[in-house]
Amino acid sequence: MEADRARDLFASCERWLVQSGIVAPDGGVYDGYDTVRRVYPRLYSESTGYAVSVFLRLAAWTGDAAHLERARSSGDYLCELQRRAGELGKGAVAHCIPHGSTRPCDESFTFDVGMILQGLSELAACEGDVRYVQAAHDAARWLLPFQEKDGQFRARRELGVGDCYQVPTFESDYGCLHIKLAIGLLRAADLTGDRSFVGASRRVCDWGLKLQTSDGAFWANTQRTHVFTHAHCYATEGLLFAAHRLQEARYSRAAEKAGRWLLQAQDDQGAVHQYYKGHPHGLFRWWVECLAPALASDATAQAIRIWRILYAQTGDPAFQEGVQRALRYLQSVRIKRPDEPRINGALWYRMRRVARTRWHGTMVFSWPVMFALAASRYTFDADLDAAAMCEALF
């Protein structure tokens, strides 16, 4: 039953990625679809980086060579966007191209570039194309100056503003999400032989352990005002991959502790909420979140991947029970609208809940579907052991 449910979700996510129009003809991927304005708000570089990895996975998992061509198309789009980075610096990739424009924006985020680095490194390893090797190497080199000596990363460069980005939310300078940069940096080290990327990976992981609370949660950033579960999962994914590649027991222990915190955070519908332990915008917003919490499809899908790896590593049935509950939640927020091909088969990003009543927002985003696709595969593919699932993280 659980495997059938996971296969159904996998097929639905695959169809949506291929058929909905979320991938533009030039290979760029939109951040999402606005169901009210009926537009794709922007071509989004982070999602395009994920897409390279996702289509490579799909090519391997399904044997469909068309997915490999889709990975190349998205990789080519990112290489071209990198070429156009200009004053943002060699190796940078603009955050997005807004709706109605052909001009990239004037800012580049280190996290985005790290996710692009993952995809390009994998594509380069698969294809052996020097263009992808060079683009990956340039992206990795661009990241390094943003890392402080203690391992933490600054978040953004914006033309005319500079590199400082101190905001209360998770995407700020010195956020726990930057632990996930270890994945791309370690892949780039393997690809290029540049060992400085390994050192950078170790430093960000070592620094990130200091943001973990005694119960296993990761503070969103060094301001320590709240836990944003999506970013908590990013941090955990980075540690799982680094533990696998570097054989570092400290990272394994921290990842398991983080996974157990997610089990405690899971609600009776199988979802994890966006915020815990506070809110970036103050006490009143935190009270609203307690009254009508936001259930997060992206973090719930990420939690499934994390729990599946931890179940394979530890054998603790609590992780598998969490997977089953979360999978049921994702199925419950899958959109079944054959009359609306741009959203049919996708997931609602966020559900508000009061008691047993739920309602969704107006946006359908690309990354929760990509995470859910991988999460569902982890659930039913018996050939994926813990090492293979760590390698397949993106």
C-alpha cells in the first residue's frame, strides 16, 4: 500500500515537471505558478539547479533518455546565465529573471549558486563536457570568498549594495541553510581535484553544528530567533552528505539528532510546519502561527528523504513510521485538476490549518514537487541503500 502510494506520487510529480510548462523552452525553470494572476512570476536559478540534478536522477531511474536531454538544456541555460553575470563576478549566477523581462536581476545568492554547483558538477561528471566542468569550477571559486574564517557564509551580492545581507529571515547572512553548500563543494572537489573545496565543506559543517539546539533543531541563522523547518532540512541534508563522503561521525550524530527533532515536530496530519520556537517577524506573528500554523510541503518532502536515510542507517522503525505519515500528507495536498494542466499533479506549497480545517495559498512552486519526487522514489525503490540515497540528495 505504501509503495503503491509512493509510486503514484512519483509518477504524478514526473508528469508535472515534464508537461506543465514549469520548465521553459530554453531550459530555465520557473519558481512557480501564480494561480490568481495565471503567470509564472520568474525564472528561478535555484530551481533550475535542482532541475539538472532531478532530470539526471530521472534518466537513471526510468531509463528515459529524454530526461538526460532536459538536464543538458537546463545546464546550458545556467552556463549562459553565468556568462552574463558581469559585475556580480566570475562564477556568479543571477538569482532570477523576472516575469516580462529578459534581463537577469542584479543580485546573486550563495545558496542559489551552491545548488547550481551541485547540478553542474553532476552534469559535468556524467557528460565529460569541459563547458560544464569550467562552469562548476567557476561557481565553486566564486563561493569561497563569501565564507568567513569560522566557516559561516554570507548570503548575497547585490550590485550597488554590496555583500552584507542582514535580515531576520532564513535566507540571511550566516544561515543554517548554508550547511547544504557542502554537497556542491564536495562534488566540485571530486570533479576538479581542488581540495580547497573540501576544506570549505568541513568548515561550514563544523560551524553549523553550533547552530543546533539541545533537542536537535537548527536555528535559522545566528540571530537565533526561530527555526524555519525548510532550512533545518537543508542543514540536515548537508550533514548527511558530508558524513557519507567524509566519514565524519560528528556529522552523522548531528543529522540523526536533527531527524529525531523532525519526528517530534510532525503533526497528526503527517506534516511539519514552517516555523517553530519563534518567528522572524516577532511575537504577534508567532502567535498567529500557533493559531493557524503553516504546513509545509517542501519541508515534509525533505523530511521523508532524511528519515528514509536514517531508517536505512539505524533501523529505527520510528523513522519509517514518520515516512508513512508524511507520504499520506503529501498525497492529500496533491492537486487533482485535469482541467488545469499547469497545476495538475503538483503540490500546494503551504496549507494553513485551524483545528481540522485547512486552506491553501495561491502559489504552486517547483521545488516541493522535485523534493517530493525524490522522496517518493526513496520510499519504494528497494535498490536504494543509505549510501545511494545520500549520493542522490540534491
